[in-house]
Amino acid sequence: MSGTADHTRRSGRPAHGEPILERAFKVLGAFANAGESLPLKTLASRAGLPKSTTSRIAAQLVGVGALERLENGEFVVGLQMLEIATLAPRGHGLRAAALPLMEDLHRVTRQHILLAVRDGHEAVLVERLSAHGAAAVKYRVGGRLPLDTTGIGIALLAYATEQVREDVLAKAASPDRVRQLMAMTRSEGVCAAAVPNPVDDGPATMSTVAAPILDSAGAALGAVSLVAPDDAGTQVASRIALRTASLAISRALETTAASARQATTDRRYAD
């Protein structure tokens, strides 16, 4: 075996360029919409990789079920990814605790109810409930949202580390407005604002009210929000409803955590 090949086998890294795992995640990250199918050329372009490299990685991902290949040759995200994603503890536990409260909000408001967690400098949507007649929005479960231009993002940013806040504010188009909304979140427990809507055939702006879901130490476990096409998302009743829901979710999570700790203690004594 040559020295180069031997290095590749030992390190798991191609002789030149990125590790294969990073390239694989670039291919998976090329999918932007639920149910989207992509031809190889588009997949390679979005991943920023050569077509031959993309073809090889996509074939490997098909082999393990992370991608599926349709009869027309295009690729879609495979069920294996869904099965693995549902095991993520941050999203799954939070979703289980939040869903009953989200369903109540959804029934009352008939609008969009979102649940998200922070991942670095972005928010990741964990759950979304949307009424049939609600205005179109460009939010999907598993999708990423900016922290500075969405209500749910600002609610999370308000309880992020100082470094994350500084990084986001440094790139924000309206840092003073973001600071004001973060201050509102910390003082009132909710963030209420008009936010841009990226959907071309929907209203240019949407109103939103978002509330952080905090643990007993005051750290943000996630955030829940209402998104509506008019000022419904900024009314006092909406603020109270979201604040009440976030507190109830926090209590449900704490109860679950306490039960888990007690079960662990019981097993330890039993052993």
C-alpha cells in the first residue's frame, strides 16, 4: 500500500481537502425543502463539490439509507435520517413536553405555532403547527432560522452567551432593534415584533410573539412562538398566552427531569 493510501486509511481523511464526513454532510445539507428531490447536478452545485465526488458520496449515503434514489435518478432524503433525527434528546424531549400546549395555542389562534432550539448562531425548528388557512410562511421542521430577524430567534438570543450575542449583533442589519427586543424578552418574558416574511406570495411582514422556555437555572432550553399575518401576534392576549405556555412547558420539563433523577436514584438503591 502506498504512503498516501496508508495515510488516508489511518486518518479517515482524504489526502487533499475535507474529511469525507464533512463532505457527506454538505450533500445532506443541500436539501432545503421538505420532500424535495434533486438531480445529481443540482446536488453537487448546492453542496459545492465536484459532480464525481457528489455521485460517489450520494451512492454511499443511499447504501446506508440516508438518501434514496428515485426511478428518474434524482435523490431524496431517506427514512434513516428521520429515524435518527427523532432520537435527538434536545428536540425530542422538548417537543414531547411542548406539543400539548402548542396544540392548545393552535386551536385558539388558528395560526402558526413554532418551537425551536438554538444551535450555535442559528435557531433550529423542532415543531410547527399551522392552520389550513394561515398565511404562507417559509418555516419547516428541521429548518434553520436566523437569531436576529425572527421573534423565536431573538427570544433564544436573549439567553445565549455573551459571545454569541456579540457575534450575531455584529452582523445584524438593525442591532439596536435586536437589543431592544432582547431587553423586552428578559423583562417581560416575551418578544413581540413585526418580522420579514421570505415567502414571495405571502404578506411582506408577519407579526410574532415568542417566549423563551427556561430551566430552573435561567438558561434557555428552547422557545415557542406565534406567527400571524396581522397584529394578532403582538396583542396583549397573545403575549399572555405565549408566556403562560412557555412557563407550563418549563414546569413539564422540570417534572420529567425530576422523575428521571428519582428513577435513577431508585435503581441505584435497588442495585
